[in-house]
Amino acid sequence: MIILAVDAGNTRFKWGLHDGSAWKSTGALPHADRDELAAAWAGLDVPERIAVSNVAGAQAGSFLRGRFAHWDAEQLWIRSQAEQCGVRNAYLDPGQLGCDRWASLIAARSLEAGPCLVVTAGTALTVDALSGDGWFLGGIIVPGVGLMKRALAGNTAGLRDEPGAVQDFPRSTADAIESGAVQALAGAVERMAALLAARSRAAPACLMSGGAAQTLAMRLSLPVRRVDNLVLEGLLIMARESDPK
């Protein structure tokens, strides 16, 4: 079955077309360039099923439905569940969990059998704890590097949002801000790793996805497995599970 997986995130549309054996095509576009999606998808094989994670709001959803209209394909707009694809959701209100995080957890469960941290480093950083028996225990959300820098620039008189480099001991204000943001994110991941290790009595795996994954992974003291797009992998799994065959 040919499946188109679409991840409508906070800043970009990401997609992948899977032919049943491998990803044949993947891509991403900022929301500002969304009118280019039609051209980007013009050469795709016609999907039989479309699986969508949308955390970008109703307007993005309406836009995507318009793009899908010329395909006679079943559409699966995912929502977080109490249990699905081997993952059980311990959120107080399971439906409140972001569907992108849910898709990433399902992908992680298929990749790691033991306790696992599921990290997405994008506009925001999410760090979610998955137990060895498939329970999503809970997780944290932290502003990403760009959001932290803009918050400082917007709420202080002397700090500007300028490019900086990550340094162990920064000696300029731009580097201090850049380094502080990255180190804060690294600390959040390592703290969650320590908490999950204490609960599991074993060192958890760490799966990481997102545009800032490489920058962040370099600053961590724990092993990291990079996955290009956990959300798309999770969408693929859910789309296959929904097949009555």
C-alpha cells in the first residue's frame, strides 16, 4: 500500500511517501511557502492512504484537505489515544497529548524494546519517557533555542537576538545566549534521562528527531540514536494498523 504521511508541525510541513518497502520521497516546507506544496507533490505516486499529524491548527488542516482533494485516498487524521500500537498513554487526559508526540512514541516503541527517552528538538523541545513495558509515563515541553533567544530579546533592554556559537565558556553576549539556550536543553534531556533511569533501574535509550537534533546531541553525555523523522515513522505504523486486511 502506498501511504503518504504528513506532519504539520509548528513551523513546517514535513511529508514522506512510502511504497510498502521504503520511503520513496520525503520533504519539508515552511508554512510560509505552503503554496509550493502542490508543485512538490506533483510527481508523487498516487497514495492509497494519507496519515496526518496536525499541531498547526485548523487553518493548516483546511489547507491540507484542499491539497488532498484530488486524490481518492482514505485520510487518517490521528488523535492521541489511551492505547494504540503497543503504547499505553498515562496522560491524565490522553486526548490532550499532542498527536505529534503520540506518533513519535509509537515509532519509538517499534525501534526500542526497553525504556526510552523520545526527544524532538524543533521549535519546542519535547522529552517523553517511555517505559520498557510500553507505558508513556509523561514528558516535558521546553522552548527551543529560537524561542528562548527571542524571549530574551523581547523582554530585556540590552540583549539582542543575534547569531552566536555554542562554547564551553562563552566570551561574547551572542555566544553566551546561544550556549545558554543549548545547554539548558541538554540539561533538560539529561535530567529526564536520570529520572527514567532511576525508575527503570536501567539506562534508557535516547531517540532524537527534529531540526536541532544534531546541535543538541553533540552536547549530551548520553548515547543518542538519531531518527530522521519519528513522527512520519509513527504515522506509517498507525496507517498500516488501520488497514482492515
